[in-house]
Amino acid sequence: MPATADAVRSLFVPVTGGTLLLPGTVVAEIVPYAEPRPVSAGADPWLVGLFDWRDYRIPLVAYEAAFGQPVPTSGSATRIAVLKALSNLDGLPYFGIIAQQIPRLVTVQEDSIERLDAEGESAAFAGQAVLANGEPAVIPDLDWLETQLHRQLHKE
């Protein structure tokens, strides 16, 4: 199927209990999982640490843990989706989200996305529950996540 003006190259990013749908334009890179360095003792558990990527030390998030689920364990398929921060908050140009498996590229057409009422597992995440190309996913609220990250990193 040829790409059209209403098509968005995206990624399905598997997390525990669901799948995030991210536009490809916010994903800087998918990298193998690396054990992060801990952050301050007062950080919430979903901020699992900091890791080095290129010339940056960036925060690593267990997205599902921000909504009461346990921090996932890593395995051989675990990856980090490095995302470009969109909020222009001081000291937060990038951040990573733990992916439980290798994210999958997908082209999403405007007419192939359907909003869902937030129920069940997808209601556990901040964002919009959708069916994208017939697959359930959550479009995460990245502004909310970046604000929470900024607060965690700048606690006094």
C-alpha cells in the first residue's frame, strides 16, 4: 500500500500490559537494553535510572510502572526506545522507555485508527486507547510524561 498524506510512520512499542503507539518522528533510536545507573533515592520507581546514549545521560522510564504496575524485568528481547522530548523542558532533550520486545514499524492511515473508550488494561495508561490497523494500543500522553520526568529529576 503506497503512503499517502494522511499516513503516519509509527512504532508499536510493547510494554507490560499493553502496547504504546508512537509516531516515528519522536523516536530517535531503538537500542539494546543497558542496565541504568540509579537516580536519587527519592525518585519514583518508574524512573528506573539514567543511561548513556551518544553524548547524553538520559532518564529511563518503565512506562507501565508510572501507573501502578511493577517495573518489568529485562530479557534478551528488551530494548530501549529513545524518544525526543517535545516539551522543551530544561535538561530533558531525550528520554528512554523500556520496551519488552523489539518495537515494530507500522504505517497508520488516518482512517485505520479508531478511538476506544478507556477500559481494562489500556485505561491503566495516560493517553488515548485506540485500535490502530485493528490492533489495540495506547497513544501515550508524552507531555504529561515529560512533565513528570522533569519533576522527578529536579526534586530538591
